[in-house]
Amino acid sequence: MSLVKSKQRVADHGEVFTPVWMVEAMLNLVKDETDRIDSRFLESACGDGNFLVQVLRRKLAAVELKYGQSDFERRHFALLGLMCIYGIELLPDNIADCRANLLYLLMERFNEKSKVDLRPASMSNHEMGYVFEHLLRKFNEALNENPGEYFTPREVIRLMVDLVLMFDTDLASGEGVARTVNDCCCGTGGMLTITKDRIQQINPQAKVFLYGQAA
């Protein structure tokens, strides 16, 4: 694996990726925490997720060791392990790659029997978002909780976005159009990404700035 994507990115952002052997050595220093399923990890410059992916890999190994005999518990605690991992990153391509890499690792465990191709190169971020939201809903239903608590269905989001944008008469006016979108309870980001896609369908030249907050 190359440690840089380009010399320009190094100059502009100081972006250099940590090699896998060094990631493993650093994680071994806190091995008890990486092996604990509900331990929380925050990577403040997560890049494409090389630290977070290895943390999740260790958590999933712990899940398999402790709950491997129960399909429901194995999946439930695997999802819990993912939900305890957080990252901060400024570059949009790294954010997309990090999400895809983490979800691919998780879905690889869930997909052992069906063998559907879930690699990031084969599934878009939108499609992987559908998969993740489906998992949240199914686990929530299995726990006898409100199945709509954690996300808004994509079909409802599209309707809401169309209702908001139908009054934006200046959106299709050409160059120089910019819109700011804020979701104060963004969850998995479905509202933000669908709104951006819809705006750029109407005006491909529009600049869209997304902001989200989630507990």
C-alpha cells in the first residue's frame, strides 16, 4: 500500500498514511481496549480508515469468539462494535473510502452464506447506506423497539427534499448557485446525501455545503 496518494496532497494537507504494521503495533499497546466490543475509539484524522478498519477487525474477532454460536447475537454485537467507532476527516474522498471500508468489513461477516459482492468498487455509497439502514431497522425490530427510531426511509426523504426545493426558484439559474444543507439529527446521512444529489440533478453546477450533527 502506498503511504501517499499524491505529492500535492502531502503539500496541501500533510496527508501520509500509516503502514499496516505500524497500525498493528500501536493498537497492540491498547490491546485490551481493541478486544473489547463496546470500547469507543475516535480517530481525529482518520484518512481512509486504516486505523479504524483494524480496530473493527479486532472487535469482530472478539464478537466471533464470544457470540459465534448465536447468529443473532453475533450480528447484534458486530453492529455494536461498528457503532462504537468514530472518525474525523476533512477530505471527502477519504470520508467516502473510510465509510465503505468499514461497512465492507462488517458486511463481509454478514454475507458469508449469500456471497453477494459487497466490495466498495461494486456498491455505491448510497447502496451501502441502504444496507446499513436495513440492518439498523432489523436489529431494532428484533429488540421490540420502535422500527422507525433510527432513520427516515429514503422514499420519505426524497419526498421531503422535493417539497423543500419546489419553492427554490433560483436553483436552476446556472453558475454561481450555492446552497447550505444542515441536518441537526443526521444519523447515517441519508437526508444530506439525497438533498445534495437532488440539487445537483436540478443544477449540476451548483455548490452544495453539507453540515450534520448526530448523537
